[in-house]
Amino acid sequence: MSPGALRIEPLRLEHLPALGAVLRQPAVYEHLGGEVPPADEFELGLQRALAGPPPGRDEHWLNYLVSDASGQMLGRLEATVHDGLAEVAFLFGPGHWGHGHAQQGLLWLQAEVSRRCGVHDFWATTVPANQRCQRLLLRCGYAAVTGALPRLLTHDDGDLVFRRRAPGG
């Protein structure tokens, strides 16, 4: 199963309405609190992400739109770089699951973060019920982590934590 060529570009404000139509689906939010946000809240959250971290926070926020070769929006990728590590996340519309797009996108994101930020230590969190996410992380070279953790901004009590050390790190 070949995922085909993806177009990955920095997420911009003008993408948000159309991206909302792709991502504001009950299946996407099943493991993100269960409630699909109204369009205005969805867009406001991403507007804040695009604005970057508040002044004084030593973080770098990277947000990308993922489309297929025809330009159809598939989802988004994000990384928060801080303390010498990157926390990564991905969201794709349910119609695009199972085609390899998230795996291809996550591998691209790791290479891009390494290139841009010099970071080779990648972390991701997910709820235990999100088996699909866990399988994807394992396919991308992540391993489950237990015990002591670094400061992770996306970690909630009960989350599973995964780590990947990329070459060069």
C-alpha cells in the first residue's frame, strides 16, 4: 500500500475553515475528549497555535497542513520543541485513515524538526484506548516509555507515552 506523494506545507490561517471540515468529525475526537468543537472554537485554537507560544516561553511551535497530490486536505501535523526534545502529534480526517498518510507525515515531521531545530528526541502521548495511534507510533520506531518522564506539555494523567531517538541524537 503506497501512500503516494503528500504535500506538506506550513499551516496558514486561510487553511482553517476547510481543514475544519476535514477534522471536525466525531471519529477524530473520540480520543480527544469526545466533543467535536464548534467551528469557531476549532479555528480559534489553531489561530493560537499559529501565533506561537506566549512571550517568555522557550518553545518553538511547528504546524503543518497535509494534502494529497491533488491538493485535497488530509489533516495536520504539529511539533512543540522545548527542553531539547520535540512533542509530536498528528490528526487526519477519518476518510484518510489506513492509507499510510499519517505514517508518511510523521516520518517527514521528524526529519523536518531534526533539520530545522537540531532535535533528535521525539515524544508522543495518547490515551490507552487509541490503539490505532499506538500502532502507528510503533511502526514509526517509537517505543512505549514507563517510569520517569521529562517535562511533557501534552501529557495527561493516564496517557501512554512513546519515545523515538532519531539518528544523530
